Amino acid sequence: MLPKSDDNFDFLTEIQKKNIYRLLYPDEIAGLAIIWLHNGILNNTFPNRVFKESDIHTALEVVSAKSDGKDKNTPWERYNIIISDLQEYFLRYDDEKRVYAFKEYAYDFCNRAFEILKANFDPTKIEKICVDLRRRLENAKEEREFKYWFEIEFDLFKPQLKNQIDFLDRQIDKSVSELRFKTNSPEAKITEKLKDIDIQFEKVRKQNIELRAAFKEIDNIKEILETKVLREENQEIGNRVFEAISFFREMNYTLNLIDVRLDRVQPKIKQLFSTLNRPFFNARVETFLRFLLEKSTVDSDASKKRLIFPGNIPPPIMHGTVPNFTIFERRKELFPAQRKDRVRYQENDKNRENAFNLSRTKIEQQDKITKLIEEIEYELEKKGELSFAPIFFGVLKENENGFDLAVNLAHRLIYESNIRDSWSISISDNIVASKLFNHIALCNMNLIYRKRKIGIS
């Protein structure tokens, strides 16, 4: 979240003033010493969250690198200079008790780094955060509850959502780096490389599905906010709604960037598979050719010799009969083509708009089917097996002209099951119907998840 602008305060000018930036962002040794003290507070090493000057010296000694002899000051003098600087924003000194304590900025400095480094991508955490936000927003009926949602719920979940997205972005970088390292590593076995690459690919693919699920919930929250702001006349609530919509727009933009990166990773992984499989392919070809050379025989028949391959392998056809075609030539000077007037069609705005609308409807339907398949696959991986009938009738119920969408979804699922190895479809003769749609029935169809296996034959 960006801070609100203030015409009387120029952030860049203020932070460029003498020593301000250095005091806010100390050097590595001072910063690590603050984190060492913060770790001691978390471990209850310092009762009441206070510590002595000797404790700060200990922290500096622990995190300091070996002296290169260039610093003319003694360690004691250097430590005193560092402690003096840290008292500006990080440390508070009690003259009576002669102890130090953290200022609030020191806690913010450490906690922010702690949250970023500790963040883990929980399989459904992004979706859970967004679903929880959406439910609490729906339950906010009064103006007081609406303000509470912004001040407590929304502001609390924003850093969590950002941390998850940032963590996923770093995971993509880490996955690509690991793939490059393992591909260039000479000591690892080829089969182990293939397995590791496959695991990384599955991990990135699942995270991509989770991102798409988060897309849906973010859009739902934006829709609810836009509906509520039309009913409210409070200027403060209107500003907060605009702020929330801007935040989700920014998150959607970031998620789209990560989604594009994931789409770029997939062909690179396929290329790695091809590169790693090339030695196996070459070895098999060499083995096959050696087998042909050793096992093949030559059969002499009068003046002709024939090469006979082993194992009933048919010989290649080296020469074939060339077909003869009769060509009829048309003499242009004897039979000139008659000139025809060019037909000019008058453009009709209504027909053009109808054509565009039809194409747009088809594209939107394909997008809906793609999202539905991704949601179905995500649920299938969690549960192991799904019945298609409730999904089919759910699509009929929730969508206008849903029959065409539901039928195309069923066709797409059957097609996908034939080209994928991660799940399959089982169809029985049992007929399934719904009370809401008495005129529609379908055979019972179950989607079954099966884990991918990697191996080399």
C-alpha cells in the first residue's frame, strides 16, 4: 500500500538530507546486530525486552567479519559510533537503569524481513485469504461493519497476499536456477535430473492453478465493492473502495505477470527434457544400427543381391515406379478468360456487429470452459475422484444459455482425458438427472486422478 501524498512533505528531499538514509538503513554489521538482538528477544534471552550495552557489543562481535586492518579505530570506538547512530531510529536508552530497548522502527525493520523470509506457499493460502475476505465483506451490511472490514480485515490481509505473491515470484526464479544447475551438473545421473525437473514442473503447474483460483475471488470482491459503493453516499467509504479496487487491480496485474512467466517456463522445461533425452536417443540409434550391421545378411539371386534385415524388418524401398500423368494445356490466346466485373459488397454495420458479437461469445465461452477445467483439475487433485453430473447441472443453473456451455465442457473434458496422463474418465450406463432440469439426463461420468510417472524404457 502506497502512503498518502502530502503536499507539505517531499519524501525524496527529506531522505536525501545528511545521514538520514544511512541512519534508516544501517550497514550490514549494524543491521545484523539489530536482528541478533531481535532474535534474543524472541527467544526470551532478554527479559522485559531490554538489554545492556555489553549485549550490543556481543551482537556486533558475533556478526562482524574479520577486521582487514584498514579501520584505524579500535573495536570499542567503532561499536560506540554504531550504537550512537542506532539511537536515532532503532534504540532507546534508559539513563536511570542504563539499559537499551527497541524503538518501534526496529521491530518493523526486523519483522518485515522475518515475514518475507519465513513466508511459505501454502497449497491454498492465496485462495483462502481471498475467500475469507469475500465472505466477511458479504457479511458487512451496515456502514460501521463496512468500515471495520477496511480498517481491520482488508489492511490485515493485504501484506499476507503480497507476501504470497512475492514468494511465488521468487520460487519461479529459484526453480529455473535449480533446473539450470542440475542440467549443468556432471555428477548427477541423467534419470535423477529428469525426475527432479518433472517434480519442479508439477510444482509450478499446481501453483499456476492456485493463482487462477485467486483471480476468481479477487474479481468477486471487486464486484461486491463496486455494488456497495453505488449504494453508499459516504465520501470516506467511497475513497476506501477506490483504494481497495486499485489494490486488487495492482495484484491482478502482478498475478498476470507471474502467470506469463509460468507460461514461459513450460516450454523451457520441455526443451530441457528434449536436451536430456538426446543422449538416450543417440545411444538407442547407435545400438539399433550396430544390431543391423551384425545381424543382416546378403542373399544372392543370379546377378542381383538383396539385403535381408533380421527380425522380419522390411527393407526400405529405394526405387519406385513413377506415375505418368496426361496434361491438358489450355491455350490462352485461343481460349481467353472472360473479364468479370468486381463485385463490391456494401458493408452493413448491424451484420458486422452481429458477427463480432458471435465471435466474442465463442471466445468468452472457451475462456469459461478453460477456467472450469482448471478448477475441476484442482479439485480433482485434492479429492482424487469427482462426479461430473453435479458440475454439469451446476453449469446449467449458474449460466444463461448454460446448456451449450455444459455440453462443450463435457466434450472438452473427454478430449482432454485422451491426451493427458494425469487423469482419466470412467463412464457407466447409469442415467443421472436433476429435479431442476427434468428434460435433461446424462450417463454417470466420473473423473479419476492418477499421478504422473516418469521413467525411461
